[in-house]
Amino acid sequence: MYILLPKGLDPRTELPAIPKNIILLDYAKRFPKRLPNIIVLQLLVPYLCRKLSIELYYSPVPHLPYFIPSRTRTMITIHDVVNIEMADTMSWTNRLATSVFFGQAIKKADRLWTNSYYTKSKVEEYFPLRHCKDIFTGGAVNRHLFYPKALSDQERQYIKQRFGIKHKFLLFVGSLEPRKNLKFLLSLMPHLYQTHQLQLVVVGGKSWKSSDIKDIVESPSFPQASTIFCGYVSNEELANLYRYADCFVSAALMEGLGMPQLEALLCGCPVVTAHNTAMIEVAEGKEGAVTVEGYDPETWQQTIINMVNNRKPVVQEQLAEYNWERIIQRLLKYLSI
């Protein structure tokens, strides 16, 4: 198996020992750093498929380079359809890439892999005319990293000092893009902080100073101590934040799977999340999780307070389908069709 790294490894990537049957093809020094990955792949993939006699080319994103030899089968993963359903929130470069590559890849691929049944339904809706009719579905997270564990007093103290946490806290994990709807969560914080001393810890994305969230958090009426922006944290710190948090909260407008919700539940952290898209699959009907329909502030505030004050244990058995070993076993059967 060959893994192509057109721009090399991200320095934040944490890799386990690489099996002997995997060969990394690092082309980081062959192309200018500013050259988009899409262009690099268009040049490299057809060449390598021919040179190495590749039987199956798999792309973890919905992009298939042109001129891949016909003897090479292809498979892509579709994580969501945000670039179609919320195109107005995307940059012009993403919209351009969607129009040129996204639909073309879905229509031409020999095999399609979606991370949720919601995403599968959207692919079927938007692309009824496609080469691959039988779509594989499955998504999971790293269970060696995200699992329930009781934190020691020292670990809890480290987290509080590391991030400046002083009270019970809610956890949000995700980028600051509009579909994550962080602005709605921030609108809940004055009441939750001033009345119930709940803080919000925000993990991921760029600094709030580079977004319109700045107007909210710098407003004179917004309690500054209610919200902590952490930026990116290590995987180990993220897992411990899930374990320590009183509740994970997401008011997202759309999710292809809802990975933070799944990570939180696997760590034993209760979840309050929006009742839409794939988040319903992950959270609805699960012990330790509640989905909220609509965006009425009082309903959200009361649901969060109830979850924090009446915390229910997460039942791990209800998450059995989100297991990479089971998914890969099914995938191998799918590929042998």
C-alpha cells in the first residue's frame, strides 16, 4: 500500500508505528509550497497509478484527478454536502473547487463511501446519475484515544490551570465557520454564566479575533470570564477536556457526521446538540445525550442546565456501530463486490 503525501506530513500529525506493508510517498520538496494540493494531485496521481500499477486509488476527500488509467479502480469519501447546501458560507475558492471537482468525482468514482446515512441520502438526492449505485456508509473516531477514564485530582488541576477554568464548564469543539453556529452558543452564555456560573470552553479554529465573533465577546454586555478560547490543543488534552467537561454542547446548523459529539460520548461526556442532519444519528435516543429542535434560547438554556445538574452516564454499548474494526471488515466486503 502506498500513501501519497503531496505536501508532506502536518507537523501536528501524531503517527503510530508504520506497518511494513505501507510505503509513504513524500513529495513535499518536489512542488512549491503555495501550489494547491488539487493541482499537485492532478499531476501526480495519474503518473503514479501508471508507474506503480495501482489497482485501487482511494481519496479521503471527494476529488478524483483527471486521466487516471481505466484499469485503476477509484473510491472517494464524502464527508458532507456543506459546499452545496451552505455554499454562501464558503470561500470562492471552495465554491470553484466544488463546481469543477466535487460533482465530477462523485459521478465517476467506482466506489463511494459516506460517513453517515444522512450524507448518503444527500449524495443520492443531489447525484442520482452516478457510476456507483451502492454507497458504503460508516464513520468512527479513534477509540484508543477517546474512551472513558476517571481523571486524577492532579489531572483536573492541570486542566483548570492550563486553560483558566474556574467553574463548571461546557465544551465546544470545532472550527469557527458559520455552520458551527458558535454565535448562538455565545448568546446563551450571559445567562448561563451569571445565573448558573457555567463557563464555555471553545477548542479549535482560529482566534476569535479573526472572525465576527469578536463583536460579541467584546461587547460591554458580554461577560468576558464566561468564555475561554483555547485554539488547537493536543489530542490527549482534548480527550481529557471531554472527560472533565460537565457537558459538550453543539448548536451546529449542519454536520456530516458529528465527530465531536461522538468523541464526547465515547469519553463519557454528556451531549446537548442540535436536532438536525447527522447529529440525530449520533445522539438521538442515546443515554447521556439530548437533541434540541430549533434555536429557542430558553429551551437550549434549560436543556443544558438540566443536563449539567442531572448528569446521566453514557452507555458505551449504544455506540458499538462506531468502531473502525467493524467498519473496515464491512468495507473489505464492499470492495470485493
